[in-house]
Amino acid sequence: MSYVIGIDLGTSAVKALLVDRDGAVRGEAAREYPLYHEHSGWSEQEPEDWVEATVEALRQLTASAGIAPDEVEGISFSGQMHGLMLLNGDGRPVRRAILWNDTRTSEQCRQIERTLGSKLLGIARNPALEGFTLPKILWVRQHEPDVFAQARQFVLPKDYVRYRLTGALHMDYSDAAGTLLLDVAEKRWSGEIREAFGLSESFYPPLVASHEPVGTLLPQWAGRTGLSPGVKVFAGGADNACGAIGAGILSEGLTLCSIGTSGVILSYENDKTKDFAGKAHFFNHGKEDAYYAMGVTLAAGYSLSWFKKTFAPEQSFDRLLEGVGDVPPGAGGLLFTPYLVGERTPHADAAIRGSFIGIDGSHERIHFVRAVMEGITFSLNETVDIFRRAGKTVDRVVSIGGGAQNPAWLQMQADIFGASVVPLENEQGPGLGAAMLAAYGCGWFESLEECAARFVRHGDPYEPNPDAVRAYEELFRLYRSVYGQTRPLSAELAPFRV
């Protein structure tokens, strides 16, 4: 029997999937690691925690599956985007990694905007936001000059783990697109951006395609993981790119809705000249010579988790959502904006905060639950609206994550998006996309599309209800007006926040 392994290096844990030639998951293992928040807005991790957790997850996976080392043909990776890893001349970290959800770099973002102006969107295709990698590099150089003086190269989280396992240092295009240092359309490091900030060419790792082999396991790790030292290791991709691959978003006209802690609307794009004017992210896909446009809701599933923790801590999510499908669209005249930690798309605003609008004495808890779910979906629909205004067709949406676990929420997505919404029967997220890259790289399939036809299984679609669609069109108009009217209030309330 032959297998591949997909490794997903997330923000709180690493997960490894063992997948056979039919796309069936034959085993999985996960290991958590800590986050460090030493100051407000800071979010860091120890790189060695990633390595040890990955090795332990692989060891558990192979041991529990009872497979021979040479039965695993390939390994590939998915990883959290944007996180900064600085390495010294010996390839060792000079400090903790600064993660995607770290917000200390607002000053550096303004510096990037002043230095590059409109050139930034023309080259990197994305605005300067705190989560991206270049602002982190500039922050370390400004605030930790002694540390930065030791740095010889930078990489992203999954690339460091792969480097430790193989001894080979690379970065794939889909992850590089989230650094603000890549010429996204031309698939090369931008010399103009590099020179603008005085960075050396040697500071950048070599670029590779996501399905390309980059080495084999070093003997020391092969022994600890129960894998063969000859197993092929492939570059892998950014978590959103791998999530798209694992959901089969590999051709024009397909859109992904992913509701986890944050929420993502992602649409396949094969036109590298497509211009969203910075209103949506534009990244290289894990599929070669392809791209995707993406919008982000920062507090998607987090908004529902917050509500449950605050108002129904003893109840399960199933119990909390019981009866939500019986509440008509509009939650009895109640609107919620999910700006609990600021917002990303279409409002790149770290200061805005959420709100309930329209509360009256007739509302019960179930109305608030429905309003939270609708508010999350309205926020995601802002990206759908951006895509449609740019000429993209959004008529079939593959839904994954927490938003795909509840039938009422799937129907709500269909009604708000005005599109057919399809869940997956075998959802495994970015880890499956990483495994598919390994399967394709190993030569099991002629293309990723052929792999997806075998590995990705769609469930029954949810079709939009015309009456609900009409109601939600009006509610969405009202929802969009809340941001502008609450923004000044949020600013005035800021001094009173704990």
C-alpha cells in the first residue's frame, strides 16, 4: 500500500494526515504548542516547538497506523501565512517567530505606504497590513537592531520546519505572496521593493512551486518519525492555498467559503492582471501558474465562540444553535457586526469594534445567535460583492469549516450569497491539500485536477430560497451602513476599553 502525508502547521497546533491513493484518510495525529503574548498586540511562537510537535505527530501517525517506513512515498506541507522567521548564518533562529496575528507593525505599514505609494499594489498586489511579513522585518530592524544584525535569511513557519527536516531552505510562491516582497504576477522577488528597503538578495530564500520536490528526510528525523530517509518531501503551500486545493478550488468559477476562527472567501483566478485595487487580497495559488483572490473576516467563528463563552458557557454548540433555522431572516430586526478584533475586508480597520443594532424586549437568545451567524455571513458577503463587481461569477460556493457543520447555516450562506452552497463529505482542510500536493508530486496523478476528482467529495448542494434572497438583499444594505455610522463611536470609546 502507498501513502502520502499532509502536514498542516497551524497557529495553535500541527496536524498530520495519512492519505492513501483513493484519497481516504487512514490516520491523523496532532500536537499543540504555546503562543506567547508578552505585550498587547504581540503574538509569537518558538520555532523549535513547531519542529518537535511535527516530529511527534509524525511518530504517532506512523506508529498508530502500523505502516512500514517505505509505504509513505511523499510528504508535503501547509502552513500559517506571513509569520517572520529570521535565521543566522548557521540557519538557526535569532528570535521567536512573529506571527500573522501580531499587530505591532502599524508604523511600519505607514512607512511602506510612504516609500512605495501606488507601486506596492502594482507589484505585491496587496496593501500594507500589520499581518504581512515585510512590516515585521522592518520592525525588528528598527526595534531590535542587534538581533537583526545577526539575521542572514528569512523564511516562513512551515518553511523552517521543512528546512529542519531536510536541510534544504526554500519558499513556495503561494506563501511568498503573503510577504509583500514578491512580484506576484511575475513570480519573482521584487528587486524594486528589496532596494527600497535596503535588503540584500541573499536575505531571500530560493522560490519553488508548491508541488516541487525539495529534498528527503535527514536520517536523524527518519529514525524518530518511523519514516524512510528516502521519502520525498515537497514544498507545499500557504494554508489558504492548500485549503483551496483540498476543497477542489482549481478552476475558474469556483469559490470557497471557510469559516474557522477567522473567515475566508476565496475565488480561483487564472488572470494575473486581475486588479481588485487592494480591496481583496491577490495571491499565487498552490496550483502552478494560477492565482486566487481572497477576502478575510477576522472574527468569523470567533464571534460565535465569544457569544457562547459569554452567554451560554455550559452549552454545546449544537444546543446553542438548536432552533436557529426556525428564526426568519433578519433575526427579528436584529443586526450584528462581527468586528470584535477589528476587520480586514473590505475595511482594513484595526480599531473598529462590533455591535448589535435593533435590540428590543421581544428578542430571545436564539435571535442573538441567528444575528451573529447572519453578521458573520454578511461580512463574508462583502467579499462576494467585491468579486461580482469586478466581473467574477460566483454561483457555486464550496463551504468548509464550522459554517459547514450546521444545515441552517449552510442554507443561510446560500440565501445571503445568492449562490449554490456545497459542503464536503470528507473535509480535512489544508492538510488534505498538502497531501494532494504530495500525491501529485509523486506522480500519482497527471494534474491536481485529476487528484481532486479522486480525493475531494462533495455533498448535496443547498440552493438559495428566492424569498430569503430578497430579504437578505435589503438586510445586507442595512448591514453595510453600520460600519460608517459606528466607526466614530468606536474611536471615542477606545479610551474606555480595558
